[in-house]
Amino acid sequence: MFTQDLKKESGSNAHSDSLCGCVVPGAHKKGALVFFAVYAPKAERVFLVGSFNLWSDAHPLSHVGAGMWETCLPLSEIRDGDTYKFKICEEGREIYVTDPYAVENDGPPHFNSVYRYIPDELSHTYENEDHVGCLGMPVNIYEVRADLMTGTRGSAHYRDIARETVPYLLQMGFTHICLSGVFESYYDHAHAHGEQAYFAPHREQGGVEELREMIHVMHASGIGVLLDWHVSHIPEDVTGERFLVDNALYWLELYGMDGFVIGGDDAVCGEALSRLICEIKKEKTDAYFIARDADSTAKMMGADTTVKACDAYCSRFSTPENGSDRMRMQMAARAYLAFLEGRMITYMGCEIGLCRNDIEEKDIGPRTAETGGNARFQLFVSDLNSLYLSHESLWQRDRRVRLLSKNDGGIAVIECASDSDRVLLAVDLSGRGGEIPLPIADGEGIILDTSSQRYGQDGRMTDQGLRGGVATLQAYGAIVLG
């Protein structure tokens, strides 16, 4: 919880009140001094070591209670950009740890914390801009990893992502972007499943300034920004839930994030996560939380909704040539997922038919489909996104979803309805195809057909239309009526 007194005196590097009075974890400027504090409950001695003291023990920390240790340096002894760590002596060992509250980390091979002073006025630069938000609107998410995207300087900087991706997101019908791999990792591989520097965005992608600029550009273009937030990857030497509340508020206030996508592998139990979300929403009532888990788990965790994870199934396979069973299967699966509960999310590259292995080996960018993807499949995803955005029965929170019928051949008819809108889906996921009657109302007709020649298919369903309210689907076929 960002305390107003500390923010006034010390700027945005002052995170929340810790467990011990006015001691604030991390590094923060206060007047003519820079304070450093760390939580080390088992420590016997703690030293601040860094480039400013030749990594010596010249600056010991004092134990101030509740496991907190603190020291301060005059501004004359430390400069913006100096690197540091905490040297913790406990049980006969000397352990050098990065500052979990540091807003910058110098990455491999040393993973040192970097002192950066962020003035208080900087934290309010975009405070009054219109956030896109997530409540009461369609949320169609495109998940991006900066280190795997094509840019003008190798792996894309955040500024490159904003410039290259905004037109593509608008063209494809994505309303929000989910940023993954943002935190500087304590390991050489950027996506290692381990401890991460939760307050420090990757320097290689542009650091604090470029990330803030990217989010501002996204908001100005009407695109919301969510953060992929794996709460199981927090360092072991921090104060758990308090650290996560501080961290969430930091991203919401300093960067203007609209919310978080919570990973499905998080070790924090549902009850603890529910408390965590409740505490964050006391400060930021419009913060939005989306869980990758099943809906029942999401409700237990206090999340606002879940994601459909369209790529969870489809991204296991690449989309081969047009007209193949595999391509029809993926289109049918995506159409089916669009009708389920939750929000839509697509991992970058999956919309052009690449699988996860393909994505790991390629530079991904808005023009990838022209050289290494399936342009017809990309067109289908764009059309499905457009249909999703234009029909509130597919995204309204209080919409009604019903399985109307299912025949012996495995063809299902699903209805999504709101007070003013209704769409039907007839889909075959069995691969056998066949006929099924449809309860078509006056004025309703086919608005999406996976067998269309537009998507490189044979066009049979499009040509035949609906005969007497009966649809004849080919293997892995799907039609949407509205």
C-alpha cells in the first residue's frame, strides 16, 4: 500500500509500509539521504555492498525489528545507476542477494540490483489518462513476449512493440495485450520458472522509461494492457502477501497497467490469493484479475473471470496447408472456445497457425504470416475476433450459454444470448460430420462458416446454405448463425 507521506517525501521508489513501522523495503531517496532496507529474519549481520563502496563491508545495516534491516547513504556517496546487493550473514554463510524491491536489475551474469531514483512527478505523468479497463466491455487478449518478437534492434524493445504491434492489434480485433516475460529473471533464460525481479522490467527491452511509454501508446490507441503475473515465482526472502500487494500497486500506479493475468501454476493457495486480490482492490477498485485456471478455481481466488486460452489446445499443433483436416480442426476448436465462459486470449503467433515450438524458434512480428504463417488461418482468426466483438452475447458478463442439442455423431449446437443479442454455433469436433437441426429464428443466417473458400476450404456449406433448418457439417466443420 503506497503511503502518501512516504510518496511525498521520497518519490515512487518508496513502496509500502513494511512490517516494521516506517521502514520501507528497497532503496528510496528521502531528503539528502538514500535509505536501503531488506527483510532478512534469520540474518546475524547484513551489509550493503556495491559499486559505490567497491563491494566492501563498509556499510552495515542495523536490525530495526520484525526481520527488517536498514541503513542510509548520503547522496554524495551514491549515483543513479550504481549497482548493489545485500550481503546476508547467517548460520555461518555469506549470501549475496538482489534487492527484491529494486526497480532495475542489470541482468546476467551478475543480476545486480540497480539504484534508480524515480521522482514522484514521474509516477503521475499518465495518472489522468483514460485507461481502457476491462469491466463491461469485450476483452480479447493478445499475449506478447518481447524477447521473442522481431524488432529493429534484435529482440524488440518496448518502443518497437508499441510502434509495430498497435496497428496489427487493431486490424486483427484484439482489445488488450498481455505482457509476459516482463520481469528481469535471476536466471540466464528470460522465461526460467524461478525467482524473478518483480519490480524490474527487462533492461534489454528498454527498461522503465520505454515500458511506460509503450503502455501510454497502447492506451492512447484504445488498447488495454495486462501483466502476466506468476505469483509463485517470488523470491523466498520477501514477506509474501505484503510483497505482492506492494508489487501489484507499483505496476498499477507507476506504469498504469489495467490488470493482471494470473498464471495457472501459481503455488499461492486460493484463499491467500483471494485475500491478496481483496487488499489490492481496496486501493485500486478498477484493477482487473483474470485467472488461467478453471472457473471454479477463479471464483475461489477472487478473480474477476478466466481466460479461454484459445492457444492451449490449438498451439500444440502448427496449422498445415489449406483444406486439411488439421486446419479445419483448429478453426472448429477456436469457434467452440469463443462460445465458452471466460475471456479470449491468444498467444502471439498462434493466430497465424504456429505452434509453441515454432514460436520459440522464430522471430515473431505482425508480418510473420507473410513469410512463415498461414494467411488464410490468420484471416479466419480476424473474422472470429470481429464476430466476438460485435456480439455482446459472446462477452457480456451476464450472458447465457446453453447446450441446445447434441446428436449421436458428436455435433453440438450451442446458444449464447443476452437481452438484445443471440448467436448459435453448430460444431463438429468428432471428425465425422453429419446433419443436425437448428432452431433458427426469423432474420438469422450464417455469419461465419469454417468451410468457406475465404479460408482455403471447399465452400460446400456456404454453397448449400441451410435447408429446412438443418445444417450439414463436414468433418470438423463449424458455422455461426446470428
